[in-house]
Amino acid sequence: MNDNFIIPAQRIVGLPVNGSEASFPVRRIYCVGRNYAAHAREMGFDPEREPPFFFCKPNDAESVVPVPAGASVALPYPPRTENYHYEIELVVAIGKTGRDIAPEDAAGHIFGYAVGLDMTRRDLQMRMREQGRPWEIGKAFDYSAPIGPITRVADCGLLEAGAIALSVDGKTVQSSDLAKLIWNVSETIAQLSTLFELRPGDLIMTGTPEGVGAVRPGQRMVGTVDGLTPIEVEVL
């Protein structure tokens, strides 16, 4: 491979891993849309179990924001929006290559889990949706993916149920259970692997429950998933 680049190469983003001094290198970030029925309803959709759909976020250091354990990270309020939304999500870290993975084999491809936020410029996303255009400007912007430390599946077990919640300035705004995912983690991995070959370093943001809403500068968000390290993020 030729490593003599004409401009500086993109730096690989690493997420902290609980119990290790080594980081998890982020390769790609896949996101699942409308994967909780109540959230689908609040977004104006019928929550029937249609095939899942996916979109991506950038994997660069300007987009992925590692949130260390016990620390609070600041996010700048993004430009061109007046409706900046939080979406708490379970993040699945892939540790083994696979394509056309059967649901019953999906667990063997999981390295671990983390808590993440799919930050969204909702007004821009909705404008694009109404025009039948891609969502990138609403979803794939700088600092749009704060993600906490990864807990290895060997340490926490497979997460098929458990509370997921987000608070803003101490008030709970999102609260649900992983058991309410329309497509559970194994099914999501199986479906995604028919579209892309999954590789170590890939992240899957599995969808957000109901209660999404706007956040303003000066507000502090705390996201939790049972069994995982919480994340704390403040908006500048």
C-alpha cells in the first residue's frame, strides 16, 4: 500500500474500551432508522415491522466524539439549524468480519456495546425528507456522534433487554427498554450484513426510543443503558 499521501491522511478515531489501555478503531458508522415503534409514531410513521433501513455517519475525528468514562464532553451547537435534537442509542461494536450473517450467528460478531447519541439537525432532516432527498445534512455533520466507552461483550453479556434513557438538565426525556427494538441487535446485524460486509471497527447505532426533542446551548445530557458506562455531554 502506498502511504505517501499528497495531503495529510485522515486520523483514525479510537473509542475507549473499558478495562483496556488500547482503543477501538472506528471504521464505519451505520445507523438504523425508526427502530422503536413509539418513536416511529412520534415521527408520523406506521410502526409495522417493515424491513429496516440504514444511513451512515462519517467516521472522522470531526464527527465521532469519544466520551471518556466519568468525563463530560462539550458539543458545539451546529450551524444552519434551529431544531437540534438528541437521540439516545445503544451502539454495537463489530469485532469479526462477516457477510450474509444468520441471526443465530450474529452474536459471534459483536465485540461490545456502548452508549451513543445520534445528534440530529431535525429541521434540515425533515426538509430533506419532504423533498425526497438524502438525510446527510441532518444526520452526518460535525460532532454528530458522541459515543461512550465500549464494554466488551465478554464482560457484560449479550444485551437483549435493559433500560435505555436520556436526561436533559436532570429531567428524564427518553426512557424505554432494549427489548422494544423492532429489529433486535442480532436481526439488525443479519440484515445489514446482506448489504455490506461487516468488518472489525464497524459501529451500529441501533435506533432511538420515543421522546426525542431539542436541546439548547448550556444544557447537559446524560445517556444511560443498563450495564454500560453512561455518557455526559454539554452543548456549547
